[in-house]
Amino acid sequence: MRNERECGLYLTSILTAVLHGTEIPQLPKKLTWESVYEMSLRHGVESMVYWGIKEYLDSESLLFKEWEGKNSQNMIQALIQEAETENLCDCFEQMGIRTIPLKGSVLRGLYSQPYFRYMGDMDFLIEEDAASKARSFMEKLGYQVEEFGELYHDSYVKRPYLYVELHRKLTFEDSKYRWYFDNIWDRIIPDETHPGRFRLSWEDFYIYHIVHFIKHYDHLGSGIRAIMDTYLFLQRYGTILDQNKLTEAFEKLELEEVRRFMEELSIRWFGTKDEKENAAETDLSDIEEKIWGSGIFGTRFFEAVKQYQNIVEEKKTFPKIRYFCQRIFMKKEWMLADYPILDKVPILLPVCWIHRGIKAVVTKRELLEREFRLLIKKDKK
């Protein structure tokens, strides 16, 4: 745990240096570049970290080549995603489908290089009655329909880089935060940077950012990147946000404490020297540990890897078979984040196992490959 904390602190110090153009700190003696790479990969910040520390790496090493390759892949993916975001917004606009980019599609614009912020899915909000029309169009573009009408968003995939989620709602049906977003279409405003398009107000965007964070944090864990997003968002828009409106909304949503620790942590990790000196000194160590131990895929993924280590250490037969059985037949508590219906109808758990397995093979291939590579490294150790 201590080594993870040291690695987390060092990782955030690299990211801070890149953000502010300051000197990259030296690698602590207790850490290795391999551990830094592994953690940066977990948190979806490997390109930003690579940009900062590549001069320190041995250009002939396997680690350098793997990291460089991943960085190049992220650059290509970001370019393709940006072009496709514009294409989809333009086409939907022409079809009379109001479309609002969400999450990473907006947040990556806050970074000096868009590819610094890894983005797996491209998220958009569309009106519910336009879902069928949007599906027909997506299929004409060559997308495969992964999910439609099952959850609060519809999922489409066009390999290798394009995964699109068209949200009909911003939260699950039974989310305790749903009431705030039920009338969101009454509050959208014209996008001043793209005539003819619309966007969320920056207050609503920030509230949604916090709600989305806590959904992952409570169920699976959430990573460093969400805190860095918070810092950059407030740097860009903090002075124009209606603080009274935010305070009222967060108090009604019972998220004022979450907002506070996210903002405090964003300064503590990514602020300038002056900002850090004036920051609150609240004890956030437990929250830091949980975030460092998570990643863009949450703690569930890495807890599963620990399961494999335990199986190996207990010297049980057929460890990989046992491990993947545990990964497929997960506890109901771990499945609730993706399948909230299980809280009311637990008998559907086997059906959800099957659906989750098929979905993972089709849309989460990169995650599965990453998990498999990590298992191989654990075996070699």
C-alpha cells in the first residue's frame, strides 16, 4: 500500500509538471519506471506521463518501445475520435436530432494535447424519441449495435477506435440523482462555439461531472483522471460559474461533501505552488488511497487481478480457469453498478452474467487484453 501511495504521489507530480510546464521530478529510489507505467496505464494518463518523462527512459528498452507504441496509438485514436465527434454532431444536426457532447468529448479540450486524456467511449446526449432514428443512421455509418433500449444509453461500436454511447437519459432510471436531470432539455443553451448546436450550461456540466464521478467511486472506484479533469475544468470555467446555484444543487443532491473533497484534492495534486500553499489541509488520505488503487476501470478490475494472485499463492489447480470463472460469475454487489435491476430482481443475475460476458468480448477487447497481459506479468514475477 505504501509503495502504491509513493507511486501515486509521483504520478500526480509528473502530471502537475506537465500541466504547468515545470521541471519533471526525478524518479524516487523505491520506484521503477515499470511501476509508473503500469499505474499511468491504469489511470488512462500514460500519454501525458510519457510526454513528461520520455527523456529519462532508455530508448532501447522494451518498456520505452511499449510506452511509445501506446502513446502513438492514443494519438491516432484521439484524432479519429475528434473527427468522428464533429461528423456525428454535424450529421445529427442536419437530421434534426439535437445532440450534446458529454464527458470526455468536452473535457479533453481542456488539455494542451487532446490525446493526453484517454477516452474509451464517445458520449452524447440525444432526445429519447430520436433514439430509433439515430440507430438507423449509426447502422448506415457502419456501426454495430451493441445495446439498444436496455439501459439509459444505447451503445455502438466500429472497431478499432470508435465506441459511441448515445444517452437518452443522464442517469439510471432508479438513480437518486435522476430528478435533477429529468428536465435537462429545458435548460440547454446554444453552443457559442458551434452555431446551430447546443450544450449543457457549465453549472449543469459540472454537476453531472460530480454525479458521474460518485457513481463510479461508490461502486467500483474512480481514478486520478477525474480529479485532474476537475482541476482543469475549474481553471477554465471556475470564475464564471454561478456558485450560489451550484451550492444549492449540491446540497439538494447531498453531494456538497463530494464536491468539496474533489476540489480540495484537485488543488492538492495538480495546483500551482501558490494554490497548494493556500489549500485546505483536510485529511483525505483514505480517499487518495482508494483513487490511487483504482483507475479508469475502477477497483473491481484490479481486485479481480488480486483474486488471481490469491489463487496462485494458494497453489490451487488450474488457476487461470478458476480465475476466469470468478471474473465471469461475479457477486451481485459487483454487478449492481452496471445492472441496477438486480437490486429488485436478483434472479436475473445469470442473465446479466451472460450479457456482460458477450458485451466484454465485443466492446471491451482492449480491457481484456490489458488484463491478460497483466496476468502474464504476475505469472512471470
